[in-house]
Amino acid sequence: MAAGRFSWLTPMMLWPLARHYLPRPAQRPQGGGTQRADDEAMFAAIVYVLVSGVPWRALPKTFAVSWQNTHRRFTQWSEAGLWDRIREASRKQQMPGQMRHWADVVGALAEERLNRTPAPVERIPAAPRRSTGLKPGIRVHQPGDFTVRLFGPSRSTASVQGQELRPAQ
């Protein structure tokens, strides 16, 4: 097992191999900026997220790196082909079986994380929504309608039914 700060994390045995294949950080033309986070801590955090399957936001504080920076570095290293290089190197250099196994597992998990699409979820069809705005329309009172029963027949309803309205005296 590799001796280092994160040697308690079994897949960290890949770190001595991986550090040789890390892409060089981009130089800022204007200089300055904040200090770049430690590559070993980033690699350990990325491997932890890949192997455990936790979301990036659930990254423990043990690694002393932010989840946003870890995800950004994972994306950068993936675009640079780091995971494929680690796999190839573990096969070519006659690494021990356990190291080759972890190189394959971490590489496969990285590919899965990169190509992750949300699983289709079967949902109950939504009820039809009521319209949000008022729609102008003409309401015709029918016999037996609530308003007719409550307030009595209107003139148009009475004339339709053939009833005669008497004026109030």
C-alpha cells in the first residue's frame, strides 16, 4: 500500500502511478490567483467519490478540498484522459493484480460518472391543470342549475320554460 496522507483509502495505491499522468495546470497569463489545491488530496477525494458513489456535495471534510473544486478537477482530468492512462500503465508495467484491479474499477467508475444519465422514473400522470386566467364566456342557466335553485329562475330561463313572471306588488 502507498505511504501517504490518504493511505487509509485502499484505491490510493494508484497515486504513485497517477501522479505521473496528471495534466499540467494552465498558467494564468496575468499571474496571481489563489494557490492550487493539492493534487494528492484532489485525487483521493475523487477516488473516494467514485468508489463510494456519494454525490459530489457529500464529500467529507477529511480531504480538505471543496466539492466544487474536486468536481472541476475530475472533469479536467477526465478530459485529459487520466483514467485511461492509468489503466494502460497498470497493464503495461506489470503491476500487482490488486493495483490493476483498482485501476480498472476506478476507470470504469469514472466513465460511468461521466456518462451518467438519470434513470427513467415512472411517474403517475398529472391531473389536468386548471386554467390560470379568466376566460370570458356566456353562462346559460339551465333548469336545476345551482344558481337557479338558489336565486330562482331568471327572466330568460322563465321565458324559455314558458312561465310568466309576475311583477312584485
